[in-house]
Amino acid sequence: MRSALDPQYMTQTLRSTIVEIDPLLALQEVRPVTDAVSAIEAPRHFNTDLITAFALGALLLAITGIYAVMAFSVSQRTQEIAIRMTLGAHRAGIAKLVLVSGVRLTLLGCGPRCSWLVSPLSTGQLLSVRRQRN
């Protein structure tokens, strides 16, 4: 039943109306549709929240790892950076040097993990798989 009234009020009105019509007829589970839908969707929301929490944890670990690699790389090159600055290098050039080396290290670290994507493309296996499906 649709109504613009409060669900609690409608439940009481529905029960009293049913009792007037037939006192032996029992309404056991009367609840708003929003409650029924939320009860059905609750496991999906829990799973989504759990996956989101794990994804945020993985993102935090990845950011921490990238920061640690960058900090280690810069700490290993402090003398080189100092010499470059002494010879007149600008901060923008030093920042570019650090970022380029960081991107290089990141790509090097991602390389083995992305090889499953690149290897079929480079060997032509992807095309042969598509031909077999057709």
C-alpha cells in the first residue's frame, strides 16, 4: 500500500482495519518497502564496504611503498643533488630529476606485474585467440 503518511501510523491503521474486517486474520510481517529492500541489500552493502576497506588499505600500502622507494633514492643521491645545486642547478631541475627517477623506478617495479598484459600483445597471441573465437 502506498501512502505519504508515516509508516508506523499506516501499520497501525492497516492492522485496525484488518481486525474490523476479520478478527481471525493475522498480519504477521508488515513493514515498509524501504526496510524490506534494505534487508535484502544489506549483504551486498557489507561486501562492498569490506572490499572498499581492503582497497583503501592496499592503496595506503602502495603509497607508503612508493614514498619509501623515493625517499631511499633521494637519500642515496644527496651528494649528487648538492653538487648539482652548487654548480647552479635550479630547484625545478632537481625536482624534475627526482621525479623522472621516481617514475623510472615505479615503471621498473610495475614491469613484472604488467607483463601478463604486454606479453600476449607482443607475441601476437591475442590476435590468435580472437581468430579462434570467430
